[in-house]
Amino acid sequence: MDVAAVEAILEKYPQVRGNLIGILHEVQNHFHYLPEAELRYISKRTGIPITQIYSIVNFYNRFSLTPKGRNEVCVCLGTACHVNGAEKVLNAIEEKLHIKPGETTDDMRYSLEEVRCIGACSLAPAVVINEETYGQVTPRQVGKLLDKYK
Ligand code: FES
């Protein structure tokens, strides 16, 4: 368990109660998921019941209790992306990474997720890798795109 990392995050939030979601986001960004030991530490340290923390974690699908890859690849399968070939883009990514949506590569380099409309319909089909949005993605571009992320 990395107490120092959690403490560094908690120190940024003197008012823990109203900022629990922000804290959990930062913990997830640091570890690429929310480890149980760290959640229990936050509970003990802040006095927020662990059940309350888990109910927040389970409510937001952005949070993950299982380890994620260093790079999160999200393929939009919303209507605009779907009609512009998102399935083929997803298939190309699945073939390249040998994983399905919801899975992580063995080397922890990538996690793959499906999402429904990221608000970039004019760019359809769209793929988001970490914080970066790519538009008009074609299956042929997928290899080069993914190789940019180590
Ligand atoms: S449907 Fe993909 S961005 Fe809107």
C-alpha cells in the first residue's frame, strides 16, 4: 500500500467530505484503479464509512476496483459513431490488443472500453485515448494511433 501517495492527495483536500469524488478520481489516476487497501485507509483516515465510499465507487462507472492499463482506450459506439463505422474501428483495436471491451492487456499498457456518445458526433467515429480525442478514425489508423501510447 502506498500511504505517501494517498496522504499527498488527501492533503490537497482539507474538507474531505465534500470532495470525496475528487479524491477518488485522483487516487484512481495515480494507481489506474481504486485498490481496496487505499480505500480502507481513506475510510480510516477520514472517518467516512467504507460502505459509503464503496457506494460512491459503485455508482460512478468511471471508477474501477480492478487494475486498469496505463492507457485507457474508449471507443464511442453512440449512434453517429456507429453509422460511421465505429464497430470496424473497435474490431481493429480488439485485434491489435487481443482484448475485448472491459479488459486490460497483460502488460498493463492498455484498457479498452466502449462508451456511448462523448459529445463529439461531428468527429464520428471517435476514439478517446486517455484525455485525447481522435476523430474520423479508420481501422487502418488504429495501429499507429495505439503505438503512440507506451
Ligand atoms: S455518437 Fe460518438 S461522439 Fe456522439
